[in-house]
Amino acid sequence: PVVHHLKDYQTPQFDIVSVFLEFDLKPENTNVTNVMQVKNLNHASLMQLDGEDLELKSILIDGVDITQKCEQTAETLQIPTAGLDTFELNITTSVDPQGNTALEGLYRTSGNYCTQCEAEGFRKITYFLDRPDVLTLFTTKIIADKADNSVLLSNGNLIESGELENNRHYAVWQDPFKKPCYLFALVAGNLECVQDTYRTLDNRDIDLRIYVEPKNIDKCDHAMASLIKSMKWDEERFGLIYDLDIYMIVAVDDFNMGAMENKGLNVFNSKFVLAKPETATDVDYEGIEAVIGHEYFHNWTGNRVTCRDWFQLTLKEGLTVFRDQEFTADMLSPAVKRIEDVKRLRSNQFPEDAGPMSHPIQPQSYIEMNNFYTMTVYEKGAEVVRLYHSLLGEDGFRKGMDLYFERHDGQAVTVEDFRNAMADANNVDLVQMHQWYLQSGTPVLSVKTEYDSVTKKLIVNCSQNIPKLADKFPPLLMPIKIALYSDDGNILPLHPYEGDMEKIVVKGHEAILKLSHKSESFVFEKIEVEPVVSLLRGFSAPVILEYDQSNEDLAKLVTFDSDSFVRWESIQTLALKEITRNIAQLESGQALELSNEFTTAFEGVLKDSSLDNALRALALTLPEMTYIGEQYQQVNVDAVYHVHRWLKIQLATKYEGLFLEQYLQLNKLNEEYHYQKTDIANRKLKNVCLQYLMLLPHQIKLGEQQFNHSQNMTDVLAALDSLSHTDSLEREACLESFYRKWKDDALVLDKWFALQAASHHIHSLAHVKELVKHPDFVYTNPNRVRSVLGVFGRLNMLGFHQPDGEGYHFLAEQIMKLDAINPQVSARIVAPFTHWQHFDGERQTLMKKALQSILDNDNLSKDTYEIVSKSLS
Ligand code: B3K
Ligand code: ZN
């Protein structure tokens, strides 16, 4: 397979000024006529277009048939252009939407037509310069049978429509904004829409539409409300106003990822649109709000200003994730959102960055671009954008954004352009920030503090390192937020030592230490007593912090730190210490024991009704098993699982009374479902209590009751989830009744599959093997595949890592089956295997064997090939 390198980037030789596309839609044989007005910028004698899986019909230049003079390969078309400066290129091809199970290009879903072009899928629709730095004006004519396609949609504005012979009709759409072809979209089918309008800051009325299958029309309200909130938020926070007169969202059931920001016509996985209280959980509601926001925010960060090449992906994705994080924070709770994001980063991005697929947020090469839509490019990318925000402050960051749009609207640019806008708008030098784009691996920040009771000084010694590089890397610029407390919880005023004024920025009672060297000290003066240090507040840099803080200090921070992140982090650290200490006990054959230090802190949170319930729920939840595993070079799966479970049971037993009291009190509230901050928090805490209680066999009935009596999916699913881990009659009965009730609702049924795929039940692997034979399991639907195979590999520690390798063998076989149908999804499902080096001896061998069996497959897609081969090399 071909490897693409950033260093090989060359500017395009041709400009496609405008394109007229005509689609004659038929399920198995859609004709696409593509008429381009081309400018030959450098008098090139050959124009090479991208195209895959296309049946070529004809090629005309300025009306003359030149088909015979062109050369076609599997992935290109070469057209002689010597002596031509501007010309009209007319290419007709045909494609097979019905046979397209890879869901890239033009395909069918539930009998409707839709497209997915990013990253390089437009070339599966027609021959084109399929690269983001070729910006073109698009006009699209769609012709289709009326009976099956009442709705015909594309980007921009509808400029014409009408009837044709043979019960066919057509529509013509024109997009007034130049765009790269990855933002092209077409949708046709029998869809219905809900409609609303939004009045912009500059007083234009925007027509908002959400198109869904008729049976789902009652599940669009939350998505529409989310869209309106997003539009308003972007105007208020960034001064960014929507630019077309219409904004359309289409929900489809078969989609490779969450959603796609096509100009004026977003296509969404129905999972991120459809919701009503009976079918969707709080997590689903929050996901919908975030993804609707994310795609909407792309209209400026991604569409109006786009990427020069795919190595710049984080330019639009890191920035847009940062924006959607801020949006969710403003809509719900900033503290809760920050903690949830850090959890996600640590559980998913840190392992990715420690494994064989580790890459910088600006990758330097790829085989299949779709493999680089990663946690690193997205979530670590967002953390890097957040660094600018921390360094420059909200106002400075906004100035940088304003300048970025002023300079680059309508352009395809690079991460350097973004950094320069941030720097120039604030008159600061940010060159060192570039290292964050080049460096892979999670940096380790080691901190030692020294207090001198004579001079009343506190010295904060910081050093940074990237273990795999030993010392051979240029230092990163890190803003480290810090505050100091007295023993009884008073926050202390900060007086930086005069020589450190440049690198310590004080704001109120908080300071930012600007670490820019490998090792550096920061000194504070006039500290009367030895302080309790609150470090890396708000998780101000995406690093692994090594700071040996006493259990007493951690316990104090749990009770009084005003920074919710540090407060949560402190109890997590205590829990982690408790777990790792007991894992060591277990491994050396000693008895496990609960320490008072941890239980006192835990009990404190459980009893502290002054604390926000969502934060209490987070604090009472133990670190995830994957995060515990991250603490080890080689993880002992059985020990992690055993100790994790043991600790939960200990806590459940010790605090049964308190959990029950809290549970019953919260269970009396929320009769009717509202997606509202305090209600969400109450449900969250209630269900954390339920989880603990359900570990006690005599409390299983509690879950069954909640399952039978709740009206909203959040509570129903929480109960069923707890039940799914038990070996009980109640488990079977509830799973069965859930299936009967929801078998016709695909998104709800996904939850039923996912619960069982993640279950810690002793026969879990056998259950999962049955699940893929279930009549409702289909390999062609990505959501269903992810619910079973994705969840199994990621979350089913016991089943997947079964000591005899049976879990590995099963998943490997499934991946090979899937790869022939949908390579993009298969390349994602294979990810858990790539961490083989992280497991103990025999498991390593078995995992490698499974990977090798996948690699030995002759027809392996380049998607799966890239991941598997990199993880074996
Ligand atoms: N930009 C799309 C992702 C495209 C993935 C291509 N495999 C959705 C998003 O990030 O908003
Ligand atoms: Zn995005």
C-alpha cells in the first residue's frame, strides 16, 4: 500500500473553478455526470484525477470526446492537458449505491440514498481532485423516482425543481460558498422533516430542518433545541453567525461515525439525533447536544476555514472539539464536563499514545486517512487548543480567533496559520507551541515542592519528560495552574519571587506556571505556613502528573479545594493507591485490606450533601479498569478485575445503609423526565448508589423494581446494566422483557446488545458468541457491530482476555468477516488487539497470534492492514 507523507505536500496544479454534477439515481446503477470548469495553473501537460470503484462512460474536453486518450488505473484517471489553460471537462461515470456496504461515497441506508465523503470518499462518486485545498463552487442536479424519493437534497440553496417523465422528478441545489469536495453531500428518499426558524444576530431568518424516517418524527425535539442553542452560543461566545438561509440535518441508521458537517446539509448517525425520554438516556441527550453543536461549529472552523491537507486535520477537529466542550460546559456544568473529558482522554487517548499507533496530533504519514480520526487528533488536539486558551485567557483567545477568521476566511490552511493568528493577535511568541503538534507520547510532568519555614518560601520544582524518548526531545510549553491552601482550607494569596514574575502569571488566588524548559523552578514568597498544594488545576495540560502528595493532603483537597477537578482527582488518587496497594497484596499472596484513609474520604463525599450531586457521583465512582491498567507496564488483568470488584463490594457492604438512604431519597424525586442539570445530577448519583447496592445479592430486587417501574431510559438502563453483571433469574427476566418491548427500535436494541457484550457474567464470552448469531445482529449496520464487537473488545476485560485466548480468536474471526463488508469499522474494532504489549506473557503471544491471523488474510483492506501491520512491527 502507498504511504502518504506530509513532507511531500505540493500545491495543486489545477483549479476547479466550478462543478455541475448531475445524478440520475438508481439503486444499482447511478449515472453521474460531472462538468468542471478547470484552470491549468502551471501549464501542466497532464491532469491526474482521483477515482475509485467507478465505471467510466465518457470524457469530453470542451465538447470533444477524448475518452480514448485518457489513461485509467484502479485509483486514478490521467487526462492530457498540454496547451490547455482553461477548459471544460465533462466526465460521465456510474456507481452502485446498493452494493456499497463500506458506507463511503454514495450508498443506500433504509432504502434512502446518502453520501459520506470525508476524508477521501468523493472519489468514489466521481473523478475529481479529491483533496481539501481544491475549493470549488458546486451546483447539483438530482433526478430520481418520485415514489421512493419524495425528498431530494444537496448543499446550499434549492434553485429549481420539477417533474419529469416516467414518474421521476428533479431538484437543483447551488452552494454559493466554495468548498472542498469532502464537504459535498446528497440525500434522497422518503423522509419527513421537523422545521423551525432561527433569527440571527444580524436579523436573518434561517430555515432549520431535521429530516428523519417518518416513524421517528416524534424524536427530533431535543436535536432541534440543541441546534438552536448552538447557533446562539456561537454568536455570543465567538461572534460567529450562520451564513446560508437554510440548515439541514438528516438522520440515517447506517453511518460509519457520529456525524458529518457537510455544508448546509449535515448527515448524522441517527444515534445523535433521535431522542425521547422513554428511549434515550441522559448520556444520549448530552451526546446529541454535543454532536449537533460540534457539526454546527464546523461551519466556521472547518468549512469557512478548512484544512490545506489531511495532515492538518487537528486544525479543524481539535479546535471544534474544544468549542463543543466549551459549549457543553456552558449548557450544563463546567466542572462536570471537564472531569468527564479528562476521564475520556485518560482512558482512551493515553493508551492510544502509549501503543503502536501512537502519533502526533499532526501525523506525518498515513496509509488510510480514515484511520487518523483518532482520540489523539481530536481530544489531545482539543487539549492543545485549550493550552492557547489557558496561556492567553478568554479575551486573548478570542482575539486570536477573530484574527484567524479575518486572515483565512475562504482558505485552506495549516496549524501554523492558526498558531500565528493566536500569537500575532496577542503580540506574543508562541513558536514553542509547535512542539505539541510534532511530539507523540504523553508527557510526564514531575513536580517536587519544598517549603522553607525560615525564609517562608515555597519552591516548585518542575521537570518534563517523554519516557520513550529518554531525554531526546525539545521541551514543551506547559501552563501549570496552581493554588495554595492553609491546612484548614483557606486559599492563600500568592507572591511570586521577583525573578520569576515573567514565568508566573497570577490571577486572583490562582497562578499559572509557564514551564518552558525541561527542568525549571518557580518560587513563591511570604508563605507563612507549609501549604497544601492544589496542582494542575482544571487539568491545565494533558500530561501524566507525578507529584508525591501525602494522603493527608489529598484528603484535605477532597474536602475543600475550590477547583472541582483537583477535588475529584484527589479522591481518585486515593482510590488508585488503594487499588494498586491491594493488587500488590494479591500478587504476593496476602490478604486484601481496606484503609481508613480512603474510606474516610469516600464516606465524607457520600455524606456531603452540600456538594453537587453530579460531582458526588463522579467522586464515588472508582477509576476505570483501563485507567488502572495504565499504571502498569504489563497489566495483570485478573488482579485488576478482582481487586476492582473486591473494593466495590467492600464499599457497598460498609456503606449499604448510606447508599440505600441516598438512593431512596433520590428515587422519590424526578417523576417526570427533564433534561436539566439538577435532574441529570440526581439520576446520576441515584444510579451510582444502585450500582453499589446491586453488588449485594439481597439487593438485586431493587434493580428489578427500578427496571419495572421507571419511565425513562436512563433509569431503566442503569438498572438493567447492574442486573446484567449478576447471575440471577432477575437478569434473564429483565433482559427478555426489554427485548420484547424494544425489538423494533434499532437504537434501543443496540443498548440491549451492548449491555450483554460488556457483561462480567461468568459465561459472558459464550453469550457474546450467541449474540452474533442473533437474528437482529447484522454486519452491515455499524452501530450494531460496535454494540457487540466494539464493546466486547474494549470493555469486556474478562471475556476478551480469557486466558485460553478464546476471546481473541473469536474477535479476530469476526474482524475478518467484517473487513470484507466495512473496512472503516473493522479497522476500529481491531484496536484493542494493538495493546498486546501491555498484557502478561501468555496473553501477548495469543494476541499476536490473533493479529497475525488477520494479517495473513489475502484480501485485507488497507484500513485494517495499516492498524494490524503497525501494531505487529
Ligand atoms: N468530520 C467528520 C468525521 C469524518 C470521519 C471520516 N472517516 C465528523 C466530525 O468530526 O465532525
Ligand atoms: Zn469534527
